[in-house]
Amino acid sequence: MGGNEGLHLVRPAWLVVHDLVVHNARYNGINADDGGDYADSRAAHHVVFRRLAIHEIGGTGNEDCLKLSGLSDFIVADSQFAKCGGGGSGSGIDMVGAHRGIIAQNHFQDHSANAVQVKGGSSDIEIRRNWMERAGHRAVNMGGATDFAYFRQPLDPVGANAEARNVRLIANVIIGGQTPFAFVGCVGCLAAHNTVVNPERWSLRILQETTSRDGFHFEPAGEGQVVNNLFSFSRRQLATDVNIGPNTAPQTFTFSHNLWYAWDQPERSRPNLPVEESGAVIGRDPGLDASYAIGPNSPAVAAGRPHSGVRADFRGRCYRSPPSIGAYEPEPATQAIARSSHSGQTGMGWPFRSTLQNGIDCSMEPLQRSQVLEFTSIPVREYFRDVPTCSPRQRSESWMH
């Protein structure tokens, strides 16, 4: 409570940080970094953050709940992040030069700029099954703008550089904020099976804030995929569907099997996209309930297309084949489980929604070796047994080195 930072970890390795409350810090809630050794990919690695509650951090500028710089092979799960930063800056989780990470089953609320930001040369980050409400200018910023000196690894003077690569945004519920997600100098990134409700200005953005200069070449934001997402929005409120900035490659994007519903003007639901979309569902009410889930009669049911590496929905159930559009696969009435309201009150006085549910689902699959961190004496399986394993990481490298 109070102070400049709640906790600062320098060059952490094989560490579990869990069950902590941090609030009212001046700069960052928890900061984990590589000690400034930007060229050493093993300077900070194999860290689990779980069951954290970080809120009311800073309030005047670029202050973050959880700051991760130069960290590799990590997990952030089952945590609550709220009211971090101010003046259009600051994030729930801010990653600079982070690699091979999972952000899963967290609750983000009332941020100034972002719930999650992934930039500075970051790669192979999966953001799945999170609840994001009023998360600021860009709920998820896939890419961004980073001073050249802070890239991890250091910039390549010969090859192509990027703010971020292979960021995967899967099965999240994103409510409000100016835009749910932005591809900002992000190359080969994915937004799939997200449920987006009432964005304030844009359904999504394609931007480039870091451009080639000083002898370094940067690839434009491109080769992105926007697939199987559900967008429920007010046509009167949106400035435009997709905000496209200069120096980007929107023609390389793929839009497929999204549902677009302008609830105030259904006849104007069709979006203006940079490329032609296949398999879209347009102007049909998805029938969202209080937790923004679809019912068995929704037009989103079985209207998506299978996507490699996407198996578990927001509640941890396996998507059927063909899958439903959005973050939820509807639950058969015969298997309904009594659920609480989508928001409740914690002892800290701000809403929290648990994304963990009981019942048989994809998360019951055995953990694969490539998805398990093992310490000398403490298997992380015990810390992470209920994080979804239905959606396997799409990478050939093992977490074991």
C-alpha cells in the first residue's frame, strides 16, 4: 500500500508471485524486468503471477498495474487489475520486449489507456478468456510506440523489425472503451472469438506508430486476422468501423465469419472493411444475456469457422465444430449450471468477475509437457491446474530449456 512501487523484481527466474494485494502505489503496482540487460533473452524468465489484486496505481500518467520488461516464458492468471494510470496513459498489464507469455482469466476495469499492451519487440503472447470493462483508449494494444533503446531483443540493423509479432487475442469479453483492440505495428497477429460490446469510437484500429528511420526498417501492421468475433455496437456512437492509419498494410488482413450488429440501427450493421469478408453474419440480433453470452437460438451459434489453436471459450468449454461466433459456446439447457451475476463486489469495493467455472470442459484435459513449468521441487501444475489447457500454445519450442 502506497510508496513508489508495490514490488520490483529484477532478473527473476523460476518464481511464483501469488495472492497479493497492491494499491495506491505512485508509479507501478508490480514491476518485473531484466535489469537492463536487453540483449540477454534469459535475463528474466519462467515467472507465474496468479491471484493478484492491483488497483488505484498512479493516476496522472503512464503508470501500470503490472509492468513486464524483457520477461520470457511467463503466465499472468486469475488476477484483478483496475484504475491504473491516467490522462490517456497507463495499462493493466504493460509488456515491453516480452516473449512467450499467457495472459488468462483476469479481470480488467477502468483503465486510462489499455487493459493490456504488448510492444517493444514482444512476440508469441496469448491473451485469452479475460474480462475487460471500460479499459481506456485501446483495451488491447497489439503493438504500440517504443523508444528504439528499449527493444528486447535490440533492433536488427539488417532485417525487418516490428513492435510486436504473433499476439493472439482469443475468447475475451470486451465492454466499452474507445476501441476493443488495435493492431499497432503488429505483424501476424490474431483477434478471434472475442465478444465486443458497445465500443465508443471504433470496432478496431490498424495503426503504425513506429516507422522506419535511423537505419532501422520496421514492417507495417499487417497480416492480421479478425475471425469469429461478435460485435454489438451503436451505429450512432461509432465514428467508423475500422480506423486505418498511414504506413499500414490493411490489404493483407483477413476478416472472416464475424457477427456485426448495430443494435440501434440493425439495417446499418454492415461494416466498412478494408478487404472483403467471407462468412459474416450481419444485422441479426445475437441475443446477448446479462453476461454477454449467447443462447442456443442465437444466429451466432455454429456460424463461425474452425481456427487452428482455438479450442476453449470464455468459460472453458470446447468450441463445437463449426464453432459459435464470439467468446461463448452456448451451454445446452440440460447441462446448465447456476451462475452468479457477471459482476460482484470484493472487499476492496470494486467489481470482480471470476471467469473460473465448475463443470466438465476443455480445461479438464491433461496438461501437456510444453504447457507446464516445473521448478526443482514445486510443479506449477499445482498453481495452474484450472487455467485452460483446451487451447494449446501454437509453438514448437518447449517451456523446458
